[in-house]
Amino acid sequence: MVVFEENVRDVKLKSEVRGQKSEKKPLPCISVSRLQASDLKITLMTKLIFATNNQHKVAEIQSAIGNVFEVVSLEAAGITIDIPEPYDTLEENASAKSQTIFRLTEQNCFSEDTGLEVFALNGEPGVKSARYAGEEKSFEKNIDKLLSRLGGVADRRARFRTVVSLIWQGEEFRFEGISEGTITGERKGSQGFGYDPIFLPGGSSLTFGEMGLDEKNKFSHRRKAADKLVVFLRKRGLKSEV
């Protein structure tokens, strides 16, 4: 099993997104741990494009970062394209999405890719979490398939893993968040989205599906990645209004 460090390792960026070739060179990916605050000149900005139209994700990220900046969805930014996720790792998919939006807008932006990794299933559904039961992205069917695959399996350990790709002034930075837990035997709760009703985070007696957003943020993988994003921006001069 791969051990992930707090700062995601550098990964060579791909300049191709499913049949779309770009003549521009790949953006450099810089390890956050090696970058000093003095390396970048920061201009205060209040909006940051988030490469998604998933309003649940927008709400979670906005809740996590407070008033550090305003998260703007693709639709709110007037971007109507559907960005594919063709790669085999969360890192590559997150990078592809943020690069695509940056090349369209030339504005600072970020994206994320998240996977549920179940130990007994060798990391499934992983990078294919949204399409686990087919291209229709039905999370009801995804949950049914996962529970069926785990039928009779004693080891229910799993983790949510989020990788955020931020493009800031033309350079890419990545942040990782992990939530360890277990898969329940049945759905519990109707809050959240995706696999939330069957994921029980460590240290809690409630599934994500039984939690409100404030409670979920105490355990959330997405919140942990967002916190690292906020620390990065604050070190570079972007101040919170709260």
C-alpha cells in the first residue's frame, strides 16, 4: 500500500485531455513543502474558480474555507464544458481539470478529485468512485454494488482521499486530505451525497449521511485538503475577513 505524505509528491503533468491536445507546455508542479512565502508575489483576490458544478462540493469547500475567498462554480463563471476524468490517479484527474480551466480563463483556479478506497477490495472503487456501477454516475447503484462486493467480508476498513489541484499565478500546487473509517452494512442517514450514508469516520458513531455539514467538517477529507489550501494562500498574503 502506498503511504501518502502530507504534501502530495510532484507528478509530471499531462498536456492532453481526452483527444484535446494543447501546444502549451505542461504547467510546473511545485511541492508546497519546498516553497517559501517570498517566492510568490500575491495580489489579493476574493474569487477563485472551482472546476466543478457539483453544488454539494461547492458548499463543502466554501464552508471549510470561510471568507478567505468566494468559491465560484463553473456554471457561475459562465463555463459550460464537461471536463473528462480519464486518468488512473486522483492526482492526474485533478490536474487535468484545473489545467483545462486555467487555459480557458487564465485565472487562478482549483479542482479536486476524490475517491473512496476500500482496503479489502484493493482500493476499489478509488478513482472510479463516481462511475463504480456505470457511466450514469448513480450513487444508489454504486452503494448497492459496494455493499454487495463486501457481503460477508469482515474487514470493512476504508478511507476517503481528496486531492486538490490549485493553479496559482500559472503554477500548480497540490494538497491532500484523508478521512479514515469503515463501511457500514447498510445505509444510515440522508445528508451529504455519494457514499456518505455508508461511511463511518473513525472517532464517530454517525455516518457522514447522518451528519450536518458542521459536524462532517470535523472529519471530512475535503475539509482537510481545503485547510491546507487556506494555509497556503494565507502564507502568501491572502487574508481572511473572519
